Amino acid sequence: AAHAAVDPEGLKIRSWVRPGTALSLLVDRSGSMGGKPLATSAMAAAAVAWRSPADYSVVTFGKDVVVAKSQESSKGGEAVVNDVLALRGFGTTDLAGAFRAAGDQLSRSRAGRRITIVLSDCRANVEGDVEAAARSLDEVVIVAPAGDDAEARALASRIGARITTVEGPSDVPAAIHTVLGD
């Protein structure tokens, strides 16, 4: 306005940065997911902790839904992986409750993108509207055990989720990278 050169020392720049992506990992610890699938879940917990160390949660589910690491917790990735490794597969599958817990955890994040990653065969056998709970989430990604993925694929089709399968723990990082699309 003064028709003079601007003094660079007088300029101030402000910017706001919104965290990019928040993740909520749902780990199925029901009877059908014991053994190798739980070892795969531990690798997934490590991958999620590495990808989004400041903004992720881990929820385990069977008959009961338990938050192993909340979205705002500063619990370290190593402790989370140890907790997942200590799980034993047993009981029924409350998939609807797990989806609701993921929604609760992700609602605590300020991230622009909120993704729920489900490690499960998706054989829900506890009452609850799985599809409505899943549709209430921004994005759902399903990682199912190879060879035991029929119900997971059917659910993914009904709710519009992306899906992939894994043979074991070593497949997890690439699978997560693929389904997250980055």
C-alpha cells in the first residue's frame, strides 16, 4: 500500500498443520484366530505403531472388547506389541463392539483421515449390527487370513471396505501399505 519494498524482517508467516492419518487397529482374539493369526496381529501392531506413532490405537476383541492402547496414550510400540503377543485366542467374536470401540478411539483424533484396520476372519457371532457399526466409521480396511477370508470378503463388499489377505506375519507390512493406498 505504501508503494515501497517490503522489509522481509517484518513479515510473519503462520500456518496450521492438521495431523495426517489416525489409525485404529482391531485385533480379533477369538477362538478362530489363535496361533499364527495372533502372531500376525503382533506384526500388524508393530507396523501401525511405526506408521503413525503419535496417533493410533489398538483394540482387541473376542467376547469382550479391550482397548490395549488408546488413541491419546503415549504407551510405546514395544509394550503394545508385547501385549498383543500375550493374547490367546478363545471365545466368540464381538465385531460390532470392536467397530464401535474404534469409532470412539478415532473420535479423539484431530487427523484428517481416520482409518480402522481389522485383522479378522470377520465371523461375528455376538449380537450387534456389524454393518451399521462399520458404516459409521470413515474408512475400514480388512486384513484377513489367507484361506479363511470368505466372510471377510463378503463383509467388505457389503460395507465398501478394502480387503487383503496375509499368509503370515511377514506379509503384514506390505499388505497394510497396499490397502492404505500410500
